[in-house]
Amino acid sequence: MKRIICILSLLAIGAAASANAIQADNSSMKEQQGNKNECLLVAINCGNDFVSLEQKIESLQKEISKGRAVYSNDELQNLKKQLNNATKTLEYFKNEGAGNWYKYPGE
């Protein structure tokens, strides 16, 4: 019985030690990712704020300017694609406008 209690206590101590190590690794990852805009990357932590296309373009440019110090190559490519799409959408609305979408029958 003493042997079983000793083994269980050693397992509990080992589990607690590994949990602390994992928690330390997670906190260092959060510090590195703390500068990333998760809303732009994966639509997490966006809140209830509404942003215009102009605001989104500014945010994307700001995040892209942080470069590889904050983002991986894949994440930067994703942000650049989003910036390209947002810019094209804004240009479409400025040049052609949404009024062309809603034409009444017979016009």
C-alpha cells in the first residue's frame, strides 16, 4: 500500500511540474503573439466594433508594416491578400458604386 501511495504521489508531482512548464511555454507564446491582430488574421477577438473599408485598409497596412518580427510569412501573405481585396472593393465602390446593383425592372 505504501508503494502505491508513493507511486501516485510521484506521478502527481511530475504532472504538476509538467503543467507548470506547459503554462510557462504558453505565456511566452502569448507574449510573442500579443502584438498580432487576431481579428485580421482569423476573425477572433473582434468585438462588436464595425469598421469601414478605409479603417480596415489602415489596420492591414499597419499590421503588414510590423513585418516578420511579429508575423510569419504565411500570415503576412494572408494580410497582403486581405489588403488587396479590401483595396479593390473600395475602388469598386468609389468608381462604380453600389447603385448599379439595384436596378428596377424595366430600366
